[in-house]
Amino acid sequence: MRRLEEERYDDEEDDEDEEQDEEKEEDDDEDEDDEDSPKARKKAWKKAQEKDPVEFMATAIRETEKALLVEIHGYGEHWLPKSQIDEDSDVRGEGDHGALLISNWIAEQKELV
């Protein structure tokens, strides 16, 4: 008798786990529809990273450990994360001038494209 009760209890736990998994999947699907959700932003970022970098003429004005303040000719000053500056960019540190290559994603975020 006790074993039957234990099995019944285990079955109830399994049913609850399945319901929670289904609810989580539904929530995940809803998050992808909301373009401001973290999941949707991450998906957009990954998609943008796959595109070629965007090129601008620029001068680096100031530098911190993780960012670069650049004067982008025709677009004004913008702080850019160093992680979004392409390794082939001429502008990588304070005082640099030339072709600035940045990810498509950051160009979109800064409304440069």
C-alpha cells in the first residue's frame, strides 16, 4: 500500500514538472515576440554580429579601459565599447584617426545606419 502511494506521489511530481516546463516554454516564446526582452535583444545582437562591420571616418578623442569616445565625421561624438570595434579598424586608441570599423549592431544602436 505504501509503495502505491509513493508511486502516485512520484507521478504527481512528474506532472507538475511537465506543467512547469510547458509554462516556461510558453514564457520563452512570448519573450521572443517582445523586441525589448533580453532574449530578443540577444538574438538581434547575434544576427547583427554576423554582418560585415560598418566603416566611418573618425578620430578617437578619449579612451577608457572599456570604451572609446570618437568623433565620427558627420555623426558627432559617440562612446563605443571597444569590444564592438573591429580588429582591422585604424581607430583603436586615443589620438587615432582614419577608418573606424564597428559592428553593425552598435551602429544600429547608435542610430548611425
